[in-house]
Amino acid sequence: MQLKAMYKSYTVDEAKKKLEYYCAYQERCHGEVIQKLRSLNMIPQAIDAIVVHLIDNDFLNEERFACAFARGKFRIKQWGRTRIVNELKARDISIYNINKALREIREEEYLESFERLFEKEWEASVEKSLQKKKKKVMDFLLRKGYETHLVLDKVYNAV
């Protein structure tokens, strides 16, 4: 009994069209595009050609991706700078693009978001022990990616 290939094969042109749509739908980083092309069983030479095509035709732009990622994660998920930086680094985004992306977040908006999150979490905590309550709130804010000095100042000044 012979196993038949379960994978559809794509020509370079078909894959280009598919990836143009993939990139137009949402900003993507190079790694996501390469992973998608590998999932389509494209050979390395075709992957390189398609990635170059996407960059040349402005479907793929890491600077634009980094800025959109930072804005979105901050505004929608209320992530702090540390978490955003770590997530962008995990996607192999350059330091230049990471710094440019962080400039998308206004300082006063950042601090307001931090204050709101702190207040919400502080009020929501049902811990009886002040020490445990501070620890839980601190852990939450650090997981969200806010800077240690901001979190420590806020939590230790809370009563």
C-alpha cells in the first residue's frame, strides 16, 4: 500500500498571490512569512524569491510590523515596554526597529495605562494580607511587561 502525498503543491506565482493576501490582511514579520511558505512546502529558492517580491512590493516591512505590533499590544493588551521588546526580539526584529516601535507609545499614555492597570488590579485583589496583595499586584504588572522600577515604586508606596 502506497501513501499518497496529502499536501497541495503551489507554483511560485500561486504562492506569491497567497502570501500577498496573507501580508495584506495583517502586518507580518519575516519569520511568520517564511514559516507560512515552509508550511506550503516551498523550496528555499522559492521562499527567497517570494520574500524579495513581498518586500519590493511593500507587502512586507519589518519597521511597519514592529510599530503596528507595539501600538496594538500596548493599546489592546496593555503590555508594558519590557514585554513588547522581548516579544519583538523573539521575532528577530532589529534593535533599530524595536526602538522606532517604542517611540510609537507616548510617555503620558504609557503612565496613564500603568496607573489604570495598577488601580484595577489593586481593587480586584481579595488578599487579606497586605504583603500578599502587594506581591500579587507586583507579579501581575511585571508579567504585563512594565519596568521593575515603576512597579516597585508604585507597589511599595501603596497602602
